[in-house]
Amino acid sequence: MKQWLSLALGIMTATGGFLDAATIASAAQAGAQFGFGLIWAVLLATGALILLVEMAGRFTAVSEKTYADAIREHFGFKLYLIPLSAEIIAESLLLTAELGGIAIAISLFTGINWHFLFPVAALLVWLLVWRAPFSFIENAPATLGLLTIFFLVGIGLLGGPPHALWPTLWHPDIPQGQMATYLYLVAATLGATISPYLLFFYSSGAREEHWTWRSLALNRATAFIGMGFGCLGSIALVVLGGIVLRPLNITAGTLGEVGLAMARPMGIFGSLIFATVLFSTCLGAALEVVLAISYNIAQGFGWEWSEDKKPVEAARFNVTLTVFLLIALGIGLLGMDPLQIALLASTVIALFLPFSLAPFLIIMNDRTYLGTKTNGRFANIAMIFVLMLAFVVAIVSIPLLILSGGG
Amino acid sequence: MPEAIRWLYAMRDIMDAQLVTSDGVRIGRVADIEAEWRDDGTLVLTQIVTGPQALAGRVSEHLRPIARFLLRDRFEHTIPLDEVEQFGPTLRLKGKAEDYTVGQSDRWIAQHILRWIPGSES
């Protein structure tokens, strides 16, 4: 029974990995500019993610080793440095963006300027990773993230999408000269959703939960339900953006405009819900990102690690957590807008995506770790397809970013 | 579960493996392996090497003297290979965590830095 309560791991991974400041804004923008025309990209990204998450969970459940363990052990220290360097740069930037999102959410409640709240956000995240056990870290943001359901309520309250919007689902309405922006948002959706940190976190979480080969069914359920939940939330935001923002010709460039989308169906209550959802998803994301990079380093170097251990029992791991929060604090104090930082981080992630995902293809076929549970033919073919997708995203993201003028 | 190992390969079963002590503590990873020419002409693997200088050497031989100059061998440690009870992606060691100098950074940081921060010990 307790094992099934850890479906929360999947939902939390989704809440932190799928829905955060960047994806909330880009989903609303996608809806605002192209109606339903980008939903297929969300579905494609979800499919890829379910595949990757299931593999990460299966690998860790059977071998009792994490993804980072496997990269170091299988490829050696030198090659391990490649995904590690990419993760360090990307996660430092992303962590800064998520802390910014938390600060903005708190400022929506209190009215205090978010720049002053930034250190508060950093301190909150630090307190949680310092003291809270893994189960709390897993459950708290996941529970709050369930509020995403209110997006669906909002759609209902608005009477559902107008008839004119439905055809854009299979026949996107791309105005003249907007093709580069459309393709950029496709790449951004794919790159932002398929984030390697999510896999490092999920794999480590499976160890924190002491999954074994008996947990394979649970892993599969968690992958589908968790990522499915995130997908639903993203799609709901695209739809809301299409219903509310598109007729008004507002492109959701800032979080404030997304808040508008929420506020219309439910007034002040809607704005409060939005602020809470923003808070919980950014908090979940911040926890996931800082833990993912610290897990990666601790596991890659063979240190003690776990959120269920006291800080003195996993000293270097906890120092790493603290250092990354300080780095994010430093970047944040430079004052850049969190959405711009998130964009930068997503671009770095997209560029290195093939290198971060390629190890999977090899270790998922390694019998030393997986015994009889290695990939079947379907999983390998699907994985190759995902890798090709990752290569395409990596190659086109910078040219499209330039051509579309920043999306 | 991994099969019993019949043939030992240095890269597969020793290099980069996780070092775990008999009391279940992770103390580090294998960075390099020391070997010795014996008088009878055989080459024998003698010690496991851990530490940033050894890791720097793995990336490039040119980095080794630079790392040595900066770190002065202070973080390099060795463990004799006969301390290893079980080979594979994880090396199980015969002794307890306090028997080895590897991983002493964790203890040092815990004693000298972390204990000043509230909540580190409970």
C-alpha cells in the first residue's frame, strides 16, 4: 500500500519537471498565438517523456543504481564530464529562474517587490533540502500542484473552447511570417519538457524510495500517470491561452499576462489559484533541479547522499546543495527577468540534449545491471527516435531563436 | 541481479566502481589502479587510487603535474586491493568507514563546517 502512495513521486516529478515558470508561460503563449496548433508537440513530448521516465525507473529499480552512477561506471570519468558540465550550467540557470518564479508568486500574494523576495525563496528551498525528508519533498509540492486541476475548471467555466478553435488542433493557423516563431515554440516545447534533470531526479527518487525489481509495475504506472498529469496541465494552459488571450491578441510574454488568463473565468479567486499553482510548481521545480544536480555530482563522485540522511551523514552532498543555491542567488541578484533566464537555460538543455540522453540507449541494454529486464525491440526503436528528435531540437534551437526574434 | 563474476576485468569490475564499506557507507569511487612489476616479471594490480589528482590524470596527463602542484597530494588516498571482498560496479570493502582515509572529507566537513549550521545533526 505504501508503495502505491509513491505515485506521488511521479506526480511530483511531473509537477516539477513538466510544469514550471517556463512551461506555464510558453504553454499560454502557444495557445495565445496559435490556438491548439501546438498541442501535438505537447503530446509528442509527453510520449517521449513517458518512455524515458519508465526506462530510468526500471533501470534503477532492477540494478539499484542511479542514472548518474551508471554514466560514470559505464563510460568512465572523462566522458561523464560531458553531461555533467552541461547539467551544471543548465541547472544553475534553471534554478535561478525557478527561484524567481517562487519570488514572483509570493509577490502576487504580498505585493512586495519580487527582487527582495528572491533570497526568501532561496532560503525556503534550502531549508527544505537541508531538513525535510524525501517523502515530504516529494509530497508537498505534488499536493499543491494538484491545484492545476483548476485550469480545467476554468475552461469549463468559460464554456469550453469556441468552435473556431477546434480545427487548429490538426490544421494550425500560422499567419504570414510567423513560421519561425511556430517552429521555435515546437522546439521550445520539446526541449523544455524533455529535461534530463527530471531523469536524474526520478532515478535518485526511486533509490530514495528503495524500489526493487518488484516495483516495476508501480514504475510503469507512475510514469504514465505522473507524466499524463503534467501533460493535461500543459494542454489546459494552451487551451486557456487560446480561449482568453488569443481573441484579445495578447501574447503571453510575461507571467502577469498568464495570470490574466486565469483570472477571467474566476475573478480574484482565479488569480489566487494561479499564484498558488505558480508557487507550488516553481517550488517543486526548484527542489527537483537543485536535488538533481547535487544527486548527479554526489553519485558521479561516489559520495554518500540521500535526503533521508542527516546532513552530517552526507556532508559533501549537502554542501553541494548549499553551493548551488548560493550560485543561483548570485545569478538572481543580477536582476535578470526569470523568464529570460529560463529561456537561456532551456536553450542550453536543448543543445546538450543528445549527449544527456544518449547514455540511456547503451545502459538500458546492459545485462550486468538489468539482467533480463533490458530494453525490448520496441523500447530501443522508440529510444532511437527520441534521440533523433533530440538531435533535431539541438540543431535548430539556436537558429530558430534568432529567426523568430526571441519567440 | 548481476551474475557472479568469473573473469575479472580492470575497467569493467574495478575502474570507476563505487566503494562501499562493510557498514554500508559510500566513501568514494575508484579513480585509478596502481600496478607493480614484480621480480618474477609479472605485473600485479596492487592498490586502488582515489582523489582529484588521479581524476585529473584521467582527463589528461598534462593536468597531473598541475593538480599535484595545487593540491600537494593532500587528497590522494589508496586502498590495497586485498581489502576488496566483492568486485563489480560496486566494490565491497572488508573494513568499516573509519578504517579508511578515503571519504574522510565527509567527516572533516561534518565536524568543522556543518556543525555550525543548525539542524545538521538531528
